[in-house]
Amino acid sequence: MTSVNAGWALYTKVPGDWDEASVRASGGPESHEGLTALVRAAMPGKPRTAAGDQPQLPWATFFCFEDEHEWLSVSLLESSNEVDGTRARITPVRFYCMPYQEIAPLRAGYAGLYAAVAAVPLPSADGPPLTLVPEPMDLGRVAQLIDGLGLRWVASVASMLLEARVCVVEGAQARTLTERLDCLDAIAALLPYGYRARLNAAGWTDNAVPHRIRLSFSTRPGNDMVPVEPGSDGAEPQGEPARRYLADLLAAGEEAGTLDIVTHLADDRRPYDLADPAAALAAVQLLGQVTPVLRSYRSGGRPRGWASRLRPGRAASGDRVSLAPDLVRAAIHSGDQEERDLVDRHWDATTHQLIAEAIADSPELPLPAFIDLADRHGDLDRMLAIVVRRTASVEVLLSCDAPGPQALPQTREAVLAGPVDALLERLAFGQVPRSAAWLSWLTAGNTPGWLSPLRGLRTPTPTDVRAMLDHGPAGLVLLIERTPDLPTLLPAVWPLLIHPAVLPETARVRIAGIFTARSDRPWCDLALLVLGRTPVLPDRVDRSSAEQYLNTLTGLWHDKVFDEIRPRLAAQLIDELLARSGKWAKALPHVTDDVLLRELDSRDNTAWLDDPSIDPSYWSTKGASLGKSHRKWLRKALGRDPEPLEAASRCAEAITHGMPETEVLPLLAAWPRVNRMEELDELLWRLAFQLDAAAWWDHYIRFADLVWSGVLGSETATGYLDWLLAKAPGELADAGRKLHFYHQVLLRAAARG
């Protein structure tokens, strides 16, 4: 139900007081003095005690007035048990006033307004305005009332109101208040609804005193009122416009039926003055033209080509009359430009709603044409809001140009209360032009807390991101795409990217595309690795800048959140770097990250070992992480057939950098001279001497023993042993001579001593 705001006033006397009645309490901006004048202007007369020619209280009066707006008031003159200073019974008045522009869309009748206020008692002290809920008229019931009273009689009274004040004369007890109000509604229903903005009506008037009521009941008419009796055929309007209106109305009744007439006139709600019969004539003449169209439309047809034959009239003010809703609907659905032009020419306060309902029910309608119409008439926001609420969809909305942040506030509220997830989905995954502008519009107003990260109001926390994910992955996609500070955002996002089950594959693919396109490297490359995608890496680098980039990238993955996947990230990065070769492959061995180096060490690819920058000094810092690679490099170095001194130096360096002797000696099998025993022996003693000049012999013996044990193969072991055996006699003789010599040295030293 639709509510309206109503000002109010309590007009009464103070019990036992001699003062006149006045407003004692009110709600609204008007002063007590101003309201007192309004209540008195609306008074239908004074009830007399025990008067048999007056109905019982309450009396209901409907009085119109205007300032910069039109207002419709309802006054209830009631009885009480209190008396004033003269011992006269006090008859208080409850006064309510409402903007006509709020009443008109409801098509509220007099009976409905009375029911709305009768149930709302007034306080005895000043307070705020009240909220009323008037029932719209049941037009079918009103049509039945007219038929029951007689179409000709009701039409005659309605026509006379265009030229005179009218009093329905009958006994005070002939009808109840409700029945009299129903009769007032029946009479007013045969005029365009807009005349109610000026029509003062009352369920009863005491015509013994002057008043400003134009239509009322009484036992006798006022001096300047035209009396009519219910059911009589004698009352006829006198002036030509009113007589023509009556004739046209009766002719329409024969063609269209009472309900069609009532419906048509009830939809013409622009305020009209009763001194302006042209508006009524235009409305009833239009009814005769549109009746065939309405019949066709209401029976399920889609009449076309009728707008050019339609000649809607105008009120005396020049305003076009309103079109009945079904006629507007018929024009909307016809598909012809002439009918759309008719809607354009006769646009009123309800047209946007009719178009919205039609669009919601018939997606095939030409949206751009109606969007343009609504925009030109300033009703686009209201129309789109209705479409969004009725369809729970944003497709019609997205057919419009992206609005500015402060535009379409009602539509934004409708989206946030309904298909906000669908809009985010389209912005994140659909090809929506100017999606950034749409997102700015969506988040410009009072948005729910879970959308706050998209407004950039604060740095998102993992809780924020999880709350956003409750509405689907689209918000996260847009957040990653739009955030200007990716390093600040990603700590909250990493857990969602690391675990594949958290996000659907479509979202992961879209996010990977965003990271590929963004320029925030190396954060984006790490994110791509996390998602299992290929990192982009900068295009133009030298070895130094590539090395620096890789050190930065690998430094990022040492956060605890990457503990479980760090080896996978390293393996994936190694694959990409080795595949690229060039500067990236050359920079790879020089990174400082142990995880990456250990992964490199596990690979069979040895091409990088041929880089001249991989020299003996390299292994002094990387040997611990690249043990396998160091062995491969040493094997390659020995395979290049160095002289025994150089070969011994390479082996000594490897042992010094932590490689066990038992792993170094077997690598000599790659040395082309390994089976040249004299050179092999030279290598061994030079290696021993380089390792420890003071205890080189111990090292030499240990190396020789390893060779004899077969670390270089049985052939080399046998050959080396045979070579040593062949060399032994000379070595032993030489050793004997040396022994004898030093024995003599010792003896002479002793004799001297």
C-alpha cells in the first residue's frame, strides 16, 4: 500500500470557555491562525441540536486550496459530550490536508479518503505530520454505482458541475454517510480525475449559511445552488459546453460502457479548474476515438497505425490531456513510430511506469527509443528503477550509456537491493563498455559494507575479501582489476588464489588475464605463477636487471602463505626461464634465492653451465645450493682437457667449496688424460699439495687409494697401479740414497754435539 504525508489540525473549543472555536493543536508548518482560517473556509455549515432535517454527525467535507501546490483536505465535523461557556455542545473538527500530487497517482476517492482519516485520531498537542494510507478507488465498483444510480442522472450532475454549484436534495436519513460519499465518487468519476484538485464536495451541508462547497447533499439547496433529486431526469445543464459534454458522455456510454468511461477519465489526473470545461470535452472526445483501440488491445491484440487518426484535445490552458494507461500500453506495444510519438506528446507522471512494466514483460521492445524518451522527460531514473525491481535483471540498464556517479540514484538503490551480484558479474566477465564508469556509479552512493573495498575507502582485509566472495567472484575480479595499489591488496587475496577450489576456473582465467595486462611487475608475475600461468616478465633486460628482477620476485614468495607451494612456484619459474634462454637464462644462476637454485640444481639442463660467467669463483657462493650442478660443471671443465695443474686447481676448488673428495675423484673420468698415468699422477699430487702443502703426502696417498679402489674404473685402477709398480724401483733407490744421506747428516750432527 502507498502512503501519503498529511498535515493536520484539531479545531475545537475549550470546554466551559466562551471563546470561539480555533485550532488548538496541529502537525505541519502552517500556523494555528492560518489553519483556523482554512478549517473555517471548509466548514459545511453548523449542525443544529436535535434537528430532524440534518443527518447525525460526523459530517465529512473535502475542500481544495492551493499555494505553490494543490492541496486536498478532509474535514470531519464530529460530536462530543463537552459544552462551552454557553452550555452549547462542542462540535470539534478533525482536519487533514494532503498534497494532490500524492493523492492523484493513487486515484483515491472520497470514500477512501474518509476511511483513511477516520481511523487516525488526532493528538491534543502539536506534533509531526501523519502518515495516511488511502485505498485507491475500485473502478469496477464505481461503475456499478453509476449504473445503479442511472448513467444519465449521474452524467447530468457531473456535467452541471462544469457550470454551477449543485446540491443533491433528499431527506437527511435517506442515506448513510458512506452511501453519500459513494454517490459523490460516482458523480466525480464522470469527470476527469484532475477536477478533484478543485472540486469542493461534502457529504452534507447546512445551506442556511453561506459556504464554498460545489457538490453536496442537503434537504434544501443554497441560494446559488442548482437542486437535483436522485433518479430524476429533469435536471439538465444549461450552458453549451456542459450540454455538449453531457451529450458526448452519453454517446460514449453507448459505445464504450460505463467501466471504460470511468477508467479513461480516472487516468486523466492533471489538475483542472471547473471553470475550464474544455479539458472535460477533450477527454470525452478522446474516449470515443480510442474505444476501438482499447477493445482490441484488451482482447490480446496489438493494434497498429491508429495514432495518426487520433486527435486528442486540449484543456483551455493548452495542456494536453492524459492518455488512459491501456492506450499508452497499446501505443508502446504497437512498434510504430507514430504511436511512440503519441506517447511522447502525452507524457505524464505515470508514463514512465507503464513503459517500465512493458519493457519488463516484453524484452523485444525497442529499448533505445524508450530510454531516450524517458531521459528527455526526466523520468529515466524512475523508469529504470522499476524495470530493475520487476525483472531482477540489469540487462536493460546496461543498454544505456554509463551514467555519472551521481546520476540515476533510484536505479542504483534498486540494483543494490536486488541484482547487484548480476551487475558485478556482467562488469567482471561481460564485454560492458565503460565498465569502470559503471562501477564508479554503483559504488558512489550508500553502498553495503562488503562493497566498500571497491570504493577504495580502506585497504581490504582478508575478512573484507571473504565477505565480497560471498556474493560471487565478480567483486574480487573487479577489485584486482581496479585497485591502484596492488601490493597492498594482494596479501588479503593470496589465500584465495593459492587454493584452486576457492574460485571457479572462469574467475581464475579472468584474474590471470588481468595480471597479464597490468604493469605492476613483479607482483603480477608472482600472481600468475600462483595461478599456474606463464609469467610475463619484462621485455628488455640485460643480465644485471634480469638478475635484480628475479631476486625481487623470489623475495616476495618467502611470506609464510607460500610455504606449501613455493617449490611449485620455483619449478614453474625455472621452466619459463630456461625456455626463454637469452638474458633470463643467463641471469638465473645468479639469483640469491636458495629455493630457486635448488630447483635449478635438480634439472638435467646443463646448457647454462657453459656461460663464461659460471667460473670457479661462482661456486664459492653457490656451491652449497648447486651441488649437482657444480659436479656437472666440473665434469664439463675436466672434459675440456686442461693441463694437470689447472685440472688439479678445479678439483681443489670444488673440495674447498664443500664437495666431498669421494665425489670429486670419480669426475676425473671425464678428463681425456685420465689414462695417461704420469699426468694422472701429477694431477693427484698437485691436488694434494693445493689442499694442504704441509700434509700433501697424506692426501696423495688417499687419492691414490681411491684410484686403486676403482673410482675411475678398473682399467685406470690397474694401469695406475702398474705404472706405480714400474716406477717403484727407481723411486725406492732414490729414496734409499736420500735415507742414507740424511742418516749421515744425523751422525755428524751427533758427533759434533
